[in-house]
Amino acid sequence: MTAGTELLTVPQVMERLQLGRTAVYDLIRTHQLPSITLGRARRIPTHALTDFIRTRLDQEAAA
């Protein structure tokens, strides 16, 4: 599996963004952070997290 297709768990995303569980699920619920469901497990592709961070940085730079 390449780095672009690696899947992260919600706790891994929480750690990388330094956010709580509710905040991460809010980002998923509002479609700011794309995710997939495998059975009952929620997974976030690494490229989706990278895109989210890049978008937020661009928004901050434009403000």
C-alpha cells in the first residue's frame, strides 16, 4: 500500500491534528475530512488528511 492510500484510524488523526475525538468526528460529519467506513470502522485516507491541512493553510494565508 502506498503512502497515498494508507488509511488512518480516528485516534491516529486525533494525534496528528492534536484534536479531540468529537472535533475529528465533526470534521468527518461536515465533509471537511473525507473518510470511508469498513464495517463499523471509520478510516481516513492519508491523502485526505494532507488535503485537509493544505486547504486550511491556504485559507489562513488568504485571510
